Amino acid sequence: MAAILKIGHRGAKGHVAENTLASFQKALDMGADGIELDVHVCATGELVVIHDFTVDRTTNGSGEVHKMTLSELKKLRVDGEHTIPLLDEVLALVNRKCLVNIEMKGRHTAKPVSDFVDAYVKSRGYSYDDFIVSSFQREELLIMHEVNKNIPLGILTQASVTQAWEWAMEFSAKAIHPHYSLLTESNVKKAQQAGLKVYTWTINDTEDIERIKSYHVDGIISDFPELL
């Protein structure tokens, strides 16, 4: 039985401010096999790593990410000390030490993410298998499937494993990423028999982790990578 990948949610969100370089470093230090992060395209076109559509919750600023320039975003502070990283900066830190799960959170992210991954594969010694690109958004998944068949896709769902399965078949995805509350031993097995990986999120309780591990999922996303 293959080992279950330990994936840090937004880095090591349980320990350090989410989606910051320090949080991703913490996940690496804790032996994570992968990190999960969220991207939006800012007003000047760069891919920035932040979860929400606005900066209000996680920074000392206010405004919509897609309407702010990179220099405006870089002036903000997360938890008083961290900056919002570029996807480039995260990849420089990770340096192929682990899988990078890029969640397309913002709209119009598919094409820039495709170009980004291609550039890393063509000129930085990465392989497509170093990445998995996931989203809840049908439109972004569809565009990614149309523009770049090489990039491994993950279908996120909070509602239905069946729907994730159907989208996975439609978009030739590599994985489904269901919320752990949706999983049963049988639906995990069924997905795997169809050739899909099952990466589940966000499990922070040791009892839940043990139960989900017993289903032999392929990866678990947690705010506390050390619990995995």
C-alpha cells in the first residue's frame, strides 16, 4: 500500500499565518510531502498566493485582490509581519522538495496558472507531476482542460463525491479532492479503481485522521501536517 501523502493546508496554517512563506517553510520543516495554496491574479497580472477574494480577513488592508496591483498588495502585512507571496516566491522556497497543490481560487486563473506551470517544466527542471492544480470552479477547470492537457487536475468538492467524479471524467482529471465528511471506504475504493487519486481536506482531528487513513486515501490535507 502506497504511503498517504501528508499535505500542509495553506502551508502549516495551524501554526503560522496561512499562505505565507513562513507557513510553507513550517510545513516543509514538519516533513510535509506536499503543500496546498490558493491563487488569484492581481491587477498587474501576477499570480499571488492568498485565499480570499479580498485582503480584509488576512491582512491589515482592505480591497479586492483582483483590483489591487502587486506593489499595493506587497505593502500589506499578514499577521503584522508577513507579506502576500507571489506564486514564484513559493516555488523558489519549495524548490522541488514537495508536491505543490495550486488551487485556482480567483476567476481567470486557469490560463496564467497553465503558463506558469509550463514555464517551470520547460525551463526550471520541474515535471508536471510536481504539481496538481485544483478548483471548485467548473469554468476554471474547463479552461485548464482545454488549454493544457499536461497539467494534473484535481476536482474539489464540498457537496458531492459523485459530482466530483463526473467532472473528473469530463475533464480527464487525475484526482478528486472531496471534503473528508463525504468519504466512505467504498467511494474511495470506487474512485481509485477508476484511476483517480483521492486527496481529502481539511482534517485536523486525530480520530478523523485515523478513520480516513483506514480508507487508504492517497493524500490528506491538514492545517497540522505533523499530525499526519
